[in-house]
Amino acid sequence: MRKRIYVCHTFYHVYVAALKELNLPEEERGRATLVLSKMSNRFGDLASRAEKSGIFAKAIEFDEKDFTFFPELVELKKDRGSLPANMRQRIRFCKRLGELEEPYVPVDFSAFDDIYVFCDSDPIGYYLSYKKICYHAVEDGLDCIRYRDTAHEDNAGHFKLKAFLASLGVIFIQNGYGKYCIDMEVNDISVLDHPMKKMVEVPREKLAAGLSDEDKKRLCSMFIENRAELDATLKKAKEEKKPIVLILTEPLTKSLETRERLVRDMIREYGTVDGREGVIVIKPHPRDLLDYRTRFSEYLVLDAHFPMEVLNFVGAEFARVVTVYTVPNAIHCAKQKVYLGNAFMDRYEDPKDHAHVTNAAKKIS
């Protein structure tokens, strides 16, 4: 039986890792190790819930250090004014980041057969390259390379030369260009500007479609902290024949007071469906710092951090989902989707502050 390990930096990464595990044959499930990097996220008690769910055998935290934690690496990042000088520094940087990261690595990666790394541009990618350990890279977000190809952005000058050196292991480049990256898993190759031979297509929707009802329950138990409260709210709404309205928040407006007014207006204007007052469920954005559980205590407020795709598995149909800029395409359990866009935001801030947002016309589908 092959030993698997997943290195995750976000809750969405954990979601995809769980989907991959739940699509395996029954006899292979529940054996993998989950590694949660604390470099850019705090996962709370997700590790214990991941183990309790049975989706993962073990979940551990990784105190991954960004290169800025090490002064000598900051110095090596400075522009020296020429390609040869910068390349000498980069070769040194790639090796030293791997060396300096090693004391913080919580597991022996060489003991695993299949290593899946989300966002290998983070230090873990440099570490595995330094240790000459082969791994599978996984796309950071849904079709994220379509919107920002960081491998090409970070290596804009003389890309072909740098990619060649990365293929030899002289330097490191993320997203499939490194020598020790076996392949790069993406959602949809057809939408990418720079598809490359190591890319393999693993559609997220296909993984989600492969879940059984029991799998969905286990996934929800891992991600939704107040699942019992959610179930009670959904049950009551069904008994009282009330529509359920889902509000997706975002870190909009600098003023939290203005943001609270904005969300209350969303509820006031869209919380009633066909003349019936709806049961309001609020899903805060992970970067939204407004304290919704205090300021909106009259409504059910979900945990901010789990991916909104998990809502597809709670066993409820929302009468309406309302957002300002979050594209709600990933939510398939809503009869109506309302995308408010720029016209709505014009009421709360100077239109110039969000004029850069494209495809921001109001949409109801």
C-alpha cells in the first residue's frame, strides 16, 4: 500500500486533498498524512477534526518559514544588476532556503511514496528540490494559473534559460518546471496560456461528483465547526416552510461600520423571497475581519474559513445566494444566484475605488 502525504497551505487545499482521498478505492482510504502549513493560515482545530473524520490517518502542523525569516536570504534576493550575478545569487538562494527550512520540517518526506504539494512556490518546494525528493505539484486555487501564471511572472526575463536550469535542478521554479516535480495537477488545461508537458488535468467537479452521501457527511464534519447548529436551522426552516438565503461576505470597504451597513442592506433587499421572509445564513469571507457572530447574532453565522464548495454537501437547497463580487458558480445548491457587482458598491464607496473590477455588472441567474 502506497504511503501518501499532502502539504496544504489553505483550507481550499485541504478540501481538494480530501476530495482526492475520498475518490480512492475504499481499501486505500484513511491512510494518508495531512500537513498543514502555518505560514499563511491558522487552521484552528482542523487537524483534530481531519483525523476524527477518518479521511486522513494523521494531521500535523508545519511551522514553515518564509524566506524573509532568514536575513541572509533577504540579502540574496537583492538585484545585483546583471543576469550572471543574479543567477549566481539565485543558485545560492535555492540551496540555502532548503537547508535553512530543514529544521522546521515535521516529517521525513523520503518515507512517502506519493507527495502532493499545493503551492510549491512556498519554501516546501525548495526544500524537496534541495533534498532531491520527487513530488506531485497541485494547482493552488481553482484555475488560478489561468489568471496569474506565477512561474512565468516570477521569471519574466530569459524564461527559457531559467526553465532549462530548473529542469536540471540548478535553480527552482514552481508549477512543474522543477527537476523533482513529477507532474503538475490542474483543473482545466484548456484555459491556460502556457500549458506544459508535465501538466495533468484533474477536474475538481469530477472529484466532487464522485462522493457518496456518507463521504459528504464526513467532509462536512471536518470543515463545519457548528454543523449541529446549521442542521437545526435548516430543519426549522423546512418545518416552517421558509426560504433559506445565503449571504457571502467579502472584505469590502475600509470601514467596518460601512461594511456592516452594506451586509444589512443585502439582507434587507434580498432576504425576502416571493414575499416570504427568509432564514438568513451568513458565510463570512476568510479575510473579512468584521465580527459577524457579534454584530449579526440574530442570524446563523458559519465559520469563515471552510471553502464555500462544502455548502453543496450540507443537504440543503438555498432559495437564493447573494454576493457582491464573489462569483457563486461553485455553489450548485441554490435556486437563484444574485451577483451585485459595481452598481451596488457605488452606494458605499467612491466608484473610482472599484472601477478596476471587470465583468462587474449585476447578474441574477
